[in-house]
Amino acid sequence: MHASTRGYAPTGENLLGQLEELKRQFPEWHALVDGERLESFSAETQERPVKHDDFGSDEAGGRGIEYLHAQAINTQARATGIKKLLGFAGGSAERSGERYLVDLLGGDGLIRTVCEELGITDFNILTCDASPHMISAAWAAGKPALLQRAERPLLKDSSVDAVLLAYGSHHVPPSDRQSVATEAARTLRPGGTFVLHDFLVGSPVDVWFEQVTDAYSETGHKFLHFTWDEITGYLEKAGFDSYEVLEIDDPYTATGPTPEAAELEIGKYLLNMYGLTKLLKDRDEADAYRWTAKTAQSIFRYEDAEGGLLEAELGFDEESDAWRITIPRRAVVGIGRKNP
């Protein structure tokens, strides 16, 4: 995996600056950018009214600062699910050397960070996002990034090995979701894989967003999650040679020197992750973290295979020499593959 020389960091609004830095630091990615698509996207962006950026700065009415803080304090909070998604992104064909992966909703480059921490070195990742604030943060951290919309990727046909749409796919309007899948198929090389990750309508995650995120974040959360049939339809219409839809365990985890500290850490992570700043208006930080952790534990419950209940677990982890809390969460994943 390439490491940046951490030179000039272009702003998220400066698409041309990003391209210049790609050419200088990551020429292999610059070579994959489609000039005609770039020109068309740039022209439309100038004519189109600027959309509100939910992941912008606090001053701009977004929750980007809190989101970035959550990633900084616990990069491994979602590592279990991320590792599984990267496994799916490996595709069905045996390859040697680097696999080129486009992270369509990459934020500040968390997937790339988790890869590095897990020792996964065979992915060359381009972080993409529609949020200028996130793209600025990615470049500031030395990660190659490109401002683009998930339904309008700027890369050439048959140019990459994997396309990932995860951790925020519900932010893509339903009217654009088919375009995301179809465009992913366009950009994939033979043997490539598209991985779409989100959460089912009516699931505990859906309840969390409706009852907690929408109520206690400054941005609210009025986004539709996915259905099983919906994802199946997108993959089928996109023309993949084979596809499947499945559920995976994608829990949140946090650690601390005591059980209480671990619980506060997961509460702190979730509060920042979802920008639940309204909780701090009538509570001190510790109380707000505690409330968030307890509420998450009450919402994220699932029936297990034996008809029992899968709930949060708190125990001492010998390997990390710390108390670990795990809050269960299940995600739905659609996988579309092109034949080699």
C-alpha cells in the first residue's frame, strides 16, 4: 500500500488540486481518471446549487468534526465488519500484487487506516466522498482522495479491481442507487467485485437512526435504509455476472481499563460518530456518554439462531489486557461480481 509523502494537502473543494497531487504522489490513480467524465462533472458542479454537507464543519451546520473525532479515538470500533467487507472485495479471481479499490463513501480514509492497522497490504485504496470536509481531512492525513459523488465516479471503464460502498450508503438518494451499482460495474475490471453495505429497513440500526440520531444530532437523519429485494434488484439490473445478498455481524467495540471506562468509551465513540451533540445541552459529558451507551445496548439486540437474544457483551480481554465491550450490529451486504 502506498504511503503519502505528506506534501501539499489540497482542500476538498479544489478538485484540480487533488488531481495535481494524485499525479505527483499517486500517478497510478491519476492515470485511471477519465478526462471526459471529469470535465462533465466539473461543469455540472459549477452550475448545480451547493448541497448541504452533513459531514461538514460545525460552523457549516454539519457533524464532520465530531465524526472525525470518533475515528481518531477508536479506529478499531468497526474493524470486524470492515475486515469482512475487504474480504468480499478480494473478488473471485486469484491475483498477485496490488488490488485497486475505490472507497466511494470513504470519509477521511478510515478503511485505508484499518487496512494498515490490520496488516492488509494488498489493497491500493482511493478514498472518495461527496463531502469536501472529508476529502480535506483525508489529504491532510496523507491519503489519496478525490471529490466525487458515488453515482458519478470519475474513473475509466474497467479500471479497478473493487468498488466499495459502505458506512453511509443510505445517504445516497433512492433515485441514485441504481446508478451507483451500474457505474460500479462499469469501472470494474474482469474479475472485479462491487460490495454494497448498509442496514435493513426496520432493523435495530434503523431504529437507532430514527430514535437517537435524528432526535439528538444537529443535522437530523431523514434517510431511507435498504431492503433485501432492493439490493438484489440493483445488482441484477447493473449486469453483474453473479451476485448475492447476505447479512454479516458488524459490531461496535471499545476498550477501557475498567468495565465502567469501556462503557464510557463506547458511549463517547457513538456520541461523536453520530453527532449527538444535543445530549450535551442538559448533561455533562460523562452522563451523555453513559446515556448513549445504555441506549445503544437497549436498541441493538438481535435474535440468535437458537431463538435467544444476542445482546451487548462486556468482559476482560486477555489479549489487549483491557475490558472490552461489544455491541452487536448486523449489516446487509450485496456483492456483485464480474467474470474474469
